[in-house]
Amino acid sequence: MQISFKANIPKTISEKYYSPLSKANTIVILGSSKSTDEILKYMDMCSNITKSIILSGKNIVHGCGNSGIMGSAYKAGEEYSKRDEQNKPLQNLAIIANPLWGDEDLENCIPLTTTNSEAERIEKFADVANTIVVFPGSVSTIQEAATLIAKNYYGKPEKKKQVILVGKEFFKGLTTQYEQLYKSGLIKCPPENLYKIVDDESDLLNLINESKTV
């Protein structure tokens, strides 16, 4: 499926979304684009957290799916966002995959741009926010989490993001691997310097509220 010109998706992200103030007030939400029994409780948490983020005046950025974690973030973002003169939700932002997956709602969000690969999409997410919340998801979600953690390890300190994994049991395999890397001397800093992991909704919201500001 090719992207419709009617959708009017920018080829590049507007400079205003790269400003320090914008990045301090933008939260990326990643996770499953499918609804399963394992994901349901996290979908509820995502919806509540997104509502709190939006009502606090911050923006969210997501991948624009209509189910699972992505759908929960999208729907709460759409419902609670401030609107512009054309009734577009100003705080409900999305980075769109090209070609489209087929389940996007491009009319009720602000599409920032498109990407042609998962690697490019992760870079774009990291470019527009200081805080990235990773809920449980499938293969792409694990790739996103690992890439963001690697960027924190190898990148310049001033480029470091607050990466928050949600679900200690779900991400147990991933976190065990980083602990093993540290014990083996293959990474030189404790894993908790690269990411945080939470189970509780209030703990997640507290970390989000501690996001880097300008």
C-alpha cells in the first residue's frame, strides 16, 4: 500500500519538534500493535499513562497502530489532546511506516514523517524525545528496546535518553542478558544506568515526570 498524498505526511520532521523544549515535553510510547491476553493489563496501563501525559501538557509519539499498546496510546492521545483550528489533535503525534501497515488512522493524529525501515524509525523516535517508554511487544519492540539501550551505552552523555521498560517479568530475558554482560565485563556500567524497569503505574508516571527538562 502506498501512502496517500491526501494524508499530507511531511517528508521530514519539522524543526520545532527537535527543539530542546519540545523534546523535554514529548514522550515516545512503544509496544505491541496486537491485542493478546498477555498485553491487556499493559494496554490499560498505557491508556492511563497516556491520559496523564496529555493532561499534563506533554505530547506523545507512537507508531499509529489501532490495536494493542499502539492503539491504547493512540486512542487516549486522540481523546485528551488539545485541538487546533482544524480540530487536529496537537499532542497526538505519530511516525508512520512506509509502506503503510493498513491499520493507521492518519486523520486523528499529527503525522510527523514516514520511515522506510525499522532502524530508521527507531532513530526518528529517539530524535524527538528525551524519554521513551517501551511496553511489552513482539520482535520489533525488542529490537527497539535493545537499539535504544545500545545508543545510551555508545552515545555521548548529552544524547542519553531515559529508556523505561514496563514489565519486569516480560523483559526478564532482556534484563538478565544485560546483567550478564556487566558481570562479564563486556559493558562497563551497571545496566540501571542504561535503562529503568518498572511494573507499577505510579512508578512509571514518576519516572516520566522526572524527564529531562531544559
